[in-house]
Amino acid sequence: HPLPRDPFLLITADGGNTWKQRAVVEDGRSGAIEQFVFENKTSGSLVIRGGGRWELYETQTGGDSWSPKEIK
């Protein structure tokens, strides 16, 4: 099966009444979010796997933006 393009999370700011997509990366790559965790309301990390490699991203903004931490 081909991997999905543009991995994203669904974000809510109103307790789940409405949701919107939040892209993890903006470059149109293929990959799947394999794991994510939030330590608190603003700090979290996620792993995207695709094309024989994995990428670790972190957020300090509650998922509004993501920064690459490690790519293997």
C-alpha cells in the first residue's frame, strides 16, 4: 500500500466541537504518523515513518508547529 501524503494531526480548540487539520511538514512528502505523545498541553513529539526512514519531530506550541529533532 502506498503511504499517505502530507502527514497531519487533527486539532481542536473547543473541546471537540470542531476540528481542523494541522500539517506536520509542508513539503508534500509521503509518510505516516506512527506514534505521538504530549507530555503536557504544549510539549509533545511524534514519529513519521516512510520510505525506509523515520523522522522525530517536537512541538512546544501544542501542535501548532513542529520542528525536526532527528531523522534516520
